[in-house]
Amino acid sequence: MTTTLGLFDLQVNGYAGVDFNDPAISADALDHALSAMLRDGVTGCLPTIITAHPWELEERFAALDDAVTRSRLGPIMVPGYHLEGPFLRAEPGYAGCHPIAAMRDPDARSVLELSKTLSRPILMVTLAPELPGALAAIRKLREYGITICIGHSAALFRDVADAVQAGASCSTHLGNGLPQNMPKLENTLLAQLAAPGLAGCFIADGHHISPDALGALIRLKGIDNSILVTDAVLAAAAPAGAYRFAGLQISLDEHGVVRVPGQSNLAGSALRLDQAVRNIVKWNIASFPQAITMAANNPRKAIAESAKHHGISLPISNIEWDDLLRPRYLTS
């Protein structure tokens, strides 16, 4: 048995049949999802709300925050939230499964207004920094202790450099949220990969990025600047079948791939973070200690400054791993 720091997921939209974007989410439902995450070695997370119209975001955050406050595990495991959108590039390929009609230019005030009504803060925002007003929004949000990630973006080298200078520090699911065809050198993937001020978040499920490509990206970004996330939807830790996520009809197939029926692009994942750790080791991308660094230490490091700004202590419970790299939460 090996004991490590508990895993921490910066991007998780739902779990075990529970959609964190559901305006009807209850405390019991949230506890069901968080209990399943604990069984998979995740002791802390940022529940993630995706692109929606302003009134929908207000409704979804209010419901999620109420569930967290009234739940048993929420106050222990959830230090804050991740808002992915609506400030994303509204074009096919970049948009992914996010509703294009709800996308808009970055506006820090709207995020801060959302946060005012919550018991715990929005700690992370993903946006496209090439959009009008983005740099001013990044600077303002950083002043209020929010970690800024680049995602669903076509930002090129100058845009990325300007975003990092303004305060951006992460790339959301680097390598994804991109069209299949891009210029071979002047593209946002290379620009973000090369930026020394950006940590890269990666989805190690073998579907979003092939194992070989993932290995190359992590080697180039470096272990200390790489973070494992799931981008899981409610189909994670749940059987294959049809689900409804953030108002979208999605399906999980027998291979573990989540899509909107009839569309080729992925709609989040069914990945568990402990499985991501096992995958990284199995694919010879990193050692087990390095995988733990990427799934436990680096996520906390990415939001440490934001947590400190808000006077929040991040969950640090330990977990135990058996010889097959299966985790067990240590309750003592």
C-alpha cells in the first residue's frame, strides 16, 4: 500500500449520474456524486458550470451552491467553482458542445455579480483571450482572486503572451476544444504549449487525445506544469446509455466515449481521475509519483493563490493505493 495526497479535479461537470449543471440538483444528489468521487480517490474538486445564458447561469449556480451548503460532503470537498464559458470562441470546432447562442464577449462584472450571491467563490474561469475586452476582464478577475484559464480559443502567440501578462495561468483541456484542421505552426495549441506561464490541463482518457500525443504534450509542457483533469459529465462512474447534461441530450457508449447523438465531437468525458492516473502510468508517460503530482499537487498549486485570496483552505486528505493502483479514501 502507498499513501498519497488525495486527488483534486479542477474540471468536473457531473459524476455518477448527477449533473452539476442541473438547476434542480439537491444536497442528497450532490452527496451521492461526491461519495462516488471519494471512492475514486478524489478528495477535492471545483464543480464546473458550462456556457449558458445569464439567467441560466444564475439559476444553476444558485442551485449548486445551495446543494453544496446543505450537503454533508460539499463543505469538505468543494472550496469553490469553475465557470467554463460563456466567454468562448463561438465557432464550430472551438465551441465543442457549448451552446454558441449563449456565448458572449468577456465581462468581469457579470462573473463578480454571480459570485456575490454564492457561499463560496468562483475560483476559476475559462475564457478565450482573443475576444474583445478579454484582457481587461482577465486583469479585473485576477484582482478578485479568480484563476484564469485559456480554453475553447483560437488565441495565437501574441494573444497568449498578452493573456499571460494580464494574469492567465492555465490552459483548459489543452489539445481539445479545437477544430480538426488548423495552421501547422501558427495555431493556439503550439502557442499555449510553448507559453512558460501556463500550466496545461489534460484529459487522459485515450479519447480526447491519443496516448502517444498526450505523452508528447506532457513531455513538452513538463510534469511540474501539467495537470490531470477529467472534464467528466454525469456519465462518469455510471453505465452506458443516454443522459441529459446542461440541457443537452448526450450518450455514453460501451467504449467510454460521450457524445451528443449524431455529432462527432466529444461532450465531456466519463473519465475518473484515478483512472487517469492509472492510464498515465500504463502508457509509460509518467511514473506513479509523477502522475500523483499531476492529479493531486499541481491542481492545488494552480488555485493556491486564489484560495489564499479568499481565505480558503484546500482539502488535503490522504488516500491509500493498492498494488493495482486502486485508491481507498482514508477517513481517519
